[in-house]
Amino acid sequence: MKHTKYITLLLLVFASLSSTLGWAGQHVYLMAGQSNMMGLGNSRQLPSGYRQHPKNVTFIYQGRVQTLGRYSRFGPELSFAHQVSRAFPNDQHTIIKFAATGSHIQQWLPGQHYYRSMLRQLELSFQQTPPRIDAIFWMQGESDAKNSFRASRYAGKLSRFIHSLRRDIRSPHSLFIMGQVNPQSHGYPMVNVVQKGQQTVNQQVHNTQLISSHGLQKRFDKIHYNTQGQLELGRRFAAAYINHQRNIHKQPLQARLRAEILSLLRRH
């Protein structure tokens, strides 16, 4: 039994490293957050290069497989999908998106409605235990910038969310990429506190990246990104992930094997 376990583990390591070494593999992404993740980009304004759904991308939203850009509105998933599709053309990419407009971080903690619903969505998307999530993309925090009570607790709750989510999806080393919140309306007086909370998490929680939102175009409300803003947000998310993957490629094979074995031992 022990020998069988080790053989199985080695096979899992080999499969996990296949995409890193340049062979065709599968990338699975979770995109979650509030309204700027849900997206208010206008599909009618899409450049021609974004009007076709990439053949090696599967997009799952609201419990079913959907075509990117098919409906009137879109979020950062659209340009993200095109970027990773071109960067890794021999691989398959699956994007699962779960977003809730106006939600604050407390509602995303373990045991809360959105957290439970998100995990359920992952299970339903694969009809089984979800595969390892390569990266989690997070665009949330605007609602917490409305008052000092929520804003001052944002960093601690976001850290808890990340640790719990990685544990519950059995992907302890998933890259966590968060977009910087920057609502410019008077209704969000504590935005600086939330931004500092994001910076704290980026510094203290391993394998996280904070993506700047500087220069992203907004709609008239100065809160939600417009078509160009959403496209650029998706490109920035993709650039962070692609650079991360390319850095992994540069690591010595022995180091990658050791990291993968430790990860798999924790999961089994």
C-alpha cells in the first residue's frame, strides 16, 4: 500500500509539472468579488479582436458554461481570457466567475452566504471535487470603504478569507491576485484605509499580488470601470499571472519537484 501511494504521488507530480515544463496542461482560475468583478463593460463597444471566444477557454458563470461577450455586459474575464489564451495556446483554460454586487468582506468569510455559494459553484462546475485552482482573482473592497468600522477590519478579514479559501479548495499555494480598489465618489470616505489593508495583506500573506488600478477608466459614477477600464483590468490580471508562470519556468527542476511533492502531501 505504501509503494502504491508513492507511485500515485509521483504520477500526480508528473502531471502537475507537465504544463510548467511546456507540455499541454490545464489552468483553472477563480474570479470573484463585487460589482467591478461582475462588470459593466459594454459588449457593443468591444474591439474586433475581443469578439470571438478563444477556442481553448471555458467560461463558467452563474452555474453554466457561457460564451464570453455574449451578453450586454462583461467584466475582466473577457480580456483576461484572450491574454492567457495567447500566452499559453497549447493549454486549456477554465474560468469560474462568482460575483455579488455591493457585497462587503464580512459576507465572504467562511460560513457566510457568498462563501458557501462560491464553493458550491466550484463543485457544480466540475461535477466532483474541483481540481487545483492555479490562481484566484479578487476585485472587492469598495463597499468596505463606506465606513470606518468595516475599513479598519478589512485587512484581517481578507487574510482570513484567503487562508480559508485556499484550505477549502485544497490549493494552499494558489496565487491570489487582487485589484486595488479606488472608488472616487464621496460615498467612500475610507478608501485609503481599505487600500492600506490591501497593501498589508500583500506584504504579509504569501503568494499574493496587488494590481494597481491607476488610470483605469470609469463610468460617470466614478466607481465602476467602463468598457476600456474593464479590458485593461483583465489585461493587468493576466499579465500578473503570465509573469508568475514564466518565473516558475525559470526555477530549477529539483526545486519545482520538491514544492509540488510538499503541496501534494498536504492535500492527501
